[in-house]
Amino acid sequence: MDNFDMLVGSSLFLISEAMQRIDHNAKGILFLPDERGILAGCVTDGDIRRFLLAGGKMSDNIMQAANRKPKFAHTLTEAKEMYHGQDYVAIPIIDKEGKITDIYSGEDQKSKEKTPLNIPVVINAGGRGTRLDPFTRVLPKPLIPVGDLPIIEHIMKEYQLYGCNEFHIIVNYKRELMKAYFADNDNHYNIIWYDEKNPLGTGGGLSLLRGKLKDTFFFANCDALLTANYESMLKFHRENGNIITMICAYKNINIPYGVVEMGINGTIKDMREKPLISFLTNTGIYIVEPEVINDIENNVPIGFPDIVEKERQKGKRVAVFPVSEKDWMDMGQLPELEKMRIRLYGE
């Protein structure tokens, strides 16, 4: 059971706390024994996402998001039959009292192939990357290496896992170096280049693609790598009729101090010792409908979050798809660049 985690006494824990445990769990599932150690439920990051999308809060109890009737087996043979007969992450094996004695995860089986999505990917790679100075004095940010590959190639390979092989890349700063790198690349990516004459921000460069895309596309900044389930994101986008879906990651930060909320005349309204603060942050990755491009002015700098807000004010449906903090890696600053390298290649 080394790759699994259990939250004993689950009725005492919040969703934010459970998410932190799942983020450090190799299988992305958390089993929930009660105070007696008897299996009371289980929860995955998908269960938590559905609960939050339905209006749940990070401060709610984890049992509100959990599957309270998880499948289980009494023997290893029974667990194997169940696992290979259905689409399960893992099957807990319990004793006569209902306590978990082992967990079967089919680790001897090959991982499933991802469903091909076959939609275009637009990457905004024109920025100067000033937060990565002095590296970006020599190389454009997309070509900064993370291990054996530049960050933009890590991003492209992640999309290729889902059959997304058509890349539209917006370039500006040191663009000739970008084009030269891919011209000599043995992988022969299918790339269409778009040259910004002037910096157009994180969204304005999309105006260069007017009339070029006819279907839904992924839009990404070149400094963020996402390892979440792209199929689930696209399904959510389409089922909800979104014009833009913003992919956001939950960040959980432990404040190392006692936090005091002050009321009128200095009275203490509330006190929390070393609280856990949870919030959603924009990963810079979106799913976008092509009609959005028609609303972007030519050669006018604008950030894509401003474009999202304009569409929202027009009454168009924009929404958030939340992912786990562990599924998002950002290399926008030097310390984060090293963290990304360790995540991808180990110490």
C-alpha cells in the first residue's frame, strides 16, 4: 500500500486538507477510514472537482465530496476480478470488520492510452521573459531548458499524448532562434508560425490567427506545463457550452503564524493558528472557441484575462475548470524553474 494514502478519522478533515494529501499521493485517490479504522469512503481529485463545481467549498468536510459506498473486496483474487472488469483506480481489500488490509491497483498492467482529442494548440511564445533574466538575455523563454528539453517542447509533448499535433505558435522576442531550433528538430513538429511586429500581450497575438481556426482550440502560455486530464477539460468545456474555459489550479498555503481578525474597537473577532489558505490561480491555459478571435482588435496589446472579462460582460459563458496543484508546473521565475526540473527528472 506504499502508493496509497488513508485519512483516518476522515470526518474531522476539510477538503483543503484532503487535497494536500492527494497531491502527494502517487495514485490520486484517498481512502477514508473512520475513527475505528473501518472504511467509510474514498475520494479522488475528480470527486473533489465535481463537488466544488457544484458549489462546494474548500472549507467543507471531506465526507461531503466522498464516495461513501466505495467498491471493495475481501480477497486478492476478488479484487483482481473487480479491477479488470471495470474502470477502477484501485480496489481496497478489507477484513471482516471492514478495515483495509491491502489495496490492489493493477500495477502489473500497462497504463491506458489517452483518448485522441485532435484539436489545435495555440502557444503564446512572444514575451521577453523578464522574470527569468539573465537567461532570457541569451535565449527566448520558450527555449529555456528544463532537463533535456526546452520548456515549450515539454508542453508540446504533453499535448501530443492526446493526439494534438497541430501547433500555432505566436512569436516575437528572439523569434529566429525559436524557428531555427525547430527547423533542426528531429521530431518534425507540425508548426505554423505567427510573427508579432510589436508586443501584443498575452492575448492580442491571437488576432493574427483570425480566419485560421474553425474549431475549439487549446491556448497556452509558454511557461506553464499541465499534466492534468485534457480529455476531462475538453468534455467539461463542450458539455457546458463555454466560449472560454480557464484552467485554474488550487493553491494551498500554510500560513506559519497565528492569524487574528480584528473587529470594532480592536476587539478580537476571530483567531486561527497557522491556518491553511486555499485559492484558485490562473494557470495561463485555456480552452477557447474560435469566435473569440473575431472580438480581438488587430495590433492592440491586451492580456487574455482582459479578453475573458470582456466576453463575460457580453453575457458569453466563461467558466473555470479546477485542477490539482500537483498537476500544474510554472517556470515563470527561477526558483520555480528548478522545482519543475526536479518534478520532471527527479533530484
